[in-house]
Amino acid sequence: MLKIYNSLAREKQDFVPITPGEARMYVCGMTVYDYCHLGHARVLVVFDIVQRWLRASGLQVTYVRNITDIDDKIIKRAFENKQSIAELTEHFIAFMNEDGAALGVEPPDHEPRATAYVPQMLDLIGQLEKNGLAYQAPDGDVNFAVRKFPGYGKLSGKSIDDLRAGERVEVDSAKDDPLDFVLWKHARENEPFWPSPWGNGRPGWHIECSAMSSDLLGKHFDIHGGGQDLQFPHHENEIAQSEGAHHCQFVNYWMHNGFVRVAEEKMSKSLGNFFTIREILKKYDAEVVRFFILRAHYRSPLNYSDSHLDDARHALTRLYTALKSVDAEASPVDWDEPHASRFRQAMNDDFNTPEACAALFDLAAELNRSKSPAVAGQLRGLAGLLGLLTRDPQIFLQATPSSETATETGVACIEARIAERLAAKKNKDYAAADRIRGELLAAGVVLEDSAAGTTWRRS
């Protein structure tokens, strides 16, 4: 049985869907005012793996990942760029989708935008006001009264007396309590607004996800995911809003992926130590980046460096090299086969992708020994469940980062050097042929001679 580490319970628990045979999952997506960085890539890939495995386990999955297309940062960036908010957000949504596709991330079943769900947000705020949990402050904002919700703090494990306003919670003297958070912001000059019973304004950040998830998945659903940084205050506030409005449990299983770290600090835009996906893909193949993310357990910190990505590239090269000599299409997985059984056991243990990848390497070792098409098909089939090994091996082994297309390790240059080496061998200038082989090897290109001719791959 699949076990999931539930952040709310602080332990692994058997996954028992609310509706047998179905799984409903909501994941907090991007705030679209800039390019996605590697931390965002981890969220995209991790929950792509979760939904893939749920489907592979025979469940009918409804996967929702939202887009925040209105908030303070978006408004500020649009003003700085002299763009409309719609122009800014459409621009970065397109880039986000390109990045996700490059990383092999399958689109969610629903990708709601906050601006399309304002009526549902207003209904939710109205219900909270009716239930005595929301009030309009003198400045016109509508706030959630934290101390009136008895369960506040149960996700973060913090005592309400020890809590302080979180990252996106504005401490304002107009609030009844500094911990209270805004549900509806009154209209400010030169900012977009919507009409509401409390006057013109726009939604607060937290209310968006409560409204979108309940509208698309129901008031009570199976899995809610996101980055570890969202556990407090965002997800804590979602629980308070949703359960305070609907008087029922909001989510059964809370999943949080760990931080991406650079030099022992969390990668983030606010710290300025982030690397965008687009920057990284100029140096590394997208499948390498996906594999790099999957080699760490989703709850563990992921340490970013070129050396770690280089190591991931070498490891993935070993898998593709095994397939190169005995390539085969992915076959339906034989779950009785020992490597597949190990793979399934790992994935059912809270999506343990490092152990699942270890099973792939053992299977590749068997392929190197047996040269069996059946083993190659099994390797392809299992890896495909992780979104890996889906290409022709030669295409991967010769893939060139975009930053190197015009350099000595670009395909055209390599092919020219191979032709030069062949000419040297025909002229029996073996010293020149060896020198070319050595120069290419030093540049990370391995030549492989056979009776059929010379092929090459990246080391």
C-alpha cells in the first residue's frame, strides 16, 4: 500500500482515498511575475511524479495546480515594466509552460488562475463573516480573526501565542490582532480592483487557494502539496479559511517538498541566490535536471551545484549507454520481476525516487550483461514512470547544451573532427588520429570505433 508522509500528522500514513479508486490533489503553483527558478522546478517535477505514480497505481487522478496572477509583486513588476498586469502574467505563464514541458512535466488536469475565481473568493469570505471569523477593519480590509479559529497552528505545530505574522502577512494597526491576515484588500490608487460587498478591492493571497481548490475538488479532498516554505503561513491559513467556512476537514494528506539550497542557504528570489530554469538549461540537458531533482528524496534538501549536476549527467549517461547497444521500446512493466518489485516498493514508500532510481541502475547492469531486449523494455517501462529514458539513446548521448552549439563540442565541430581523424587514419597518420581522439576526450567527447564505423557520445 502507498504510504505518504503527512505533514499534518508528522508521520507516514497509508494512503486511503476519500472516494475509492480516485485521488484528488491540489498543488500551489507559481506567482507569475518572473522566470521560474530551480526551486520552482522542484515543485513542478516532484508533484508531476506524485500524480504519475498515483495514476500508475490505478487511481483516477484529478490534479489541480493553480496560477497566482494577481498580487503585490505582480502589480509592482508590471508598473516597473510599464506593462499591463495581463501582459506581464501572460508573458511569464508562457515561459513557465515552456520550462515545465522541457523538464517533462505533464500538464495538470486544471490550472485555475486566481483572477478567474474572484466570485468564489467573495462567497468564501462572506461565509467566514457569517461564521464570525472575518471582520472589516477601519481601513477597509477584510481580515480573518485567527484567535477565533480553535485549530490554528495544527499544521505548523506552533502554539498560537508563539506565532508571529508570517512572510506575506502584513502587520497592521488596523487589525484586531497582529496575527490576523487579510482576506480582501480595499482598493488602492492605480491598482486593479473588483466590486465586493465590502467595497472595491482585490483578494488576499491565501484566500485564492481555498476558493480554487474547493471549487474544483470539493470542500474535502485527498492531497494538498507545495514547497516547505508554504507550510506557514500560507497552508496554515488555507486550513483556517476552508475549515472555518465549511465546518469539515479540508485535506487528508499534506505534502511539502524540501528546499533547494545554494551554499547552505535556501534558493530564493528574495535572497538573490537563485538560478532560473532557463539559465540552467543553457548548460545542462533538461532530462539531466529532472534526474538531478529525482535523485534526492522530495522531502530532503536539494543541494545545487554544477558538480552535482555533472554527476547527475554522468549517471544518466550510464543508463542511456546501457540502452544504446540493446535498444527497445518501453514495454508494459512486469511487476513480478525483482527490479520492478523493488521499484514499486520504493515508490509506495512515500515516493522514494532515490531508491527507485537505484533499481533502474541495477536493471541497467543486468542489461549490460544479458543484452536482452526484454530487459531493455523493462528498463524503459520503469524509467518512463519517472519521465526518464524516453528518448533515443544516441540523441541523449550526443545532446548539446544550447550554450555550446557553436563551440568545439557542438555537433558540427565534432563531426568535422571525426572526419579529420578518419582522413588521418586513411593516410596512416596514426599519431594525428590519436591526437584528435585525445583532444575530443579532453573536451568531454568519447569516440567509439566499431566495424560499422565511428560513433560518439558525451562523457
